[in-house]
Amino acid sequence: MLDDRTLREVFHIRVSLLGAISMITIMIVALIVLLSILIVYTPIRNILPGYSESLRQQLVQESARVDSLQADLTTQRRYLDVIKQLTAGDIETDSVQSLDSLQRVERAQLVAQSSEATEAFKAQYEQKEKDRLMLFDNTVTRTVRQLYRPVRGVIEQSARPDLHEYSISVRTTKGENVMATTRGTLVSVERLADNTYMIALQNGSFTTIYRHVSRMLKNQGTMVERGESLGIMDGEKNVSIELWDGGQFVNPEEVIVW
């Protein structure tokens, strides 16, 4: 670079191939660093693929968190309002009954009703026939030999007619189906005191009684076929099975293939 007036050299730079390559490389690196800083620390990153989805998920999570906080605040505000009313004497404490207490009262009433029905049904098959119960003979064995297995499981307790215990106790797994031993009608479906069900399936003079069924699938009066599901076990209680033919006790272990 020369001065126009004196024609003296003011500034000069010597450019070589290596120097030009080095300068271009430095400029490219600087440009990359500048773009990276802009993408990381500015909202420009939101227009890039992938970042917008992450931002949307973050907004959804924050929105759910805000809703949860609002629900907690509403519950706390209602609680404080009740406390204020109690303190001011606007509400009598004896008149306030929690939801759990109401549920316990209703459950106790249901248990009382079901217990009376259960005792009445048991009396029909035990008290009325207690004087003439006997082990089944060969004719009964031939009649009920085609019974369907009522439930899959392990027999933990056998029937003891001499002690007036006419049912067997079967341990099952969770979700096991309770099935009809024969074709017939559900003449009784009652809720027991432990919130399980008792089922009476009748086919002519032959009756199958199930106790402690966790959940019912059929209603009283329903006609069912042999092997059809009547209920489901939850695996917590054993199901009890009784068989009666014309008022005579039939041992389930001797007439059903387990």
C-alpha cells in the first residue's frame, strides 16, 4: 500500500498459498463456533428438528405439574375453610362423618343382610337333612361321574362328614375360573361376610355349592352349561366345594378327576 502524495510504502502484506489456506481455515472455525453459540444459547435452536419435540414435552410436563399444584391448592383451601367453620362453630363436629365411616356402615349393613341369607341357605341343606345324610352309594357314583372339574387347584382340606364338614377346600391361583360341574340353574347367589360369594348350582336333585368365590360372572337364575365359567378367584382365599344328590352328601374327591 503506497501513499498517493509521496509514493512511499505505508503497509504491505505478503500472501502465500499456505497463508491463504490458514486464514480460510481460521475463518471457517470461527464461523462454526459462532453458529454453535447461537444455537445453544439462543431460541434459534427451537427451529431445528428434534428440539421442538423436546420443548413440547417439557411444556406438557410443566402443564401437568401446574394442574397438580392447582388441585393440591384447591384441596388445601377447602380443608382450611372447614377448619375455619369448625373453629367459628358453624359446623358441629359430631355431625361430620367421613366417607370411610359411611362405607364401613354400609358394608356392615350388607354383611348383616348377607349373613342372614347365608345361614338360611345353609339351614336348608344341613339342618333339614342332617338326620339322613350318608355316604353316596354306587348309583350316585354312576350318576355324577361325568361332573366337570369346578376349579383347577390343589385340595388342601378334605371333607369330613363325621364332623359335619361336607366341603373340600381347594387352593387356586389368581385369576382362576370357577366352572359349572354340570348343566343347570344358579338357584342362589349370595354375598358372604368376607365379601366373597356363595353359589348354588342345581340340576334336578343334584346340587353343587361353591363358597368364597372372589368375583361373580353370572347372576341368580341364570341357566349355565357344563364347564361354563361362573366366577373368578383372586388367589387369596380357598374355594369350598360341596356336592349333594337328593339330600345325600357326595364326596367331590371320589367323583371328580382333579
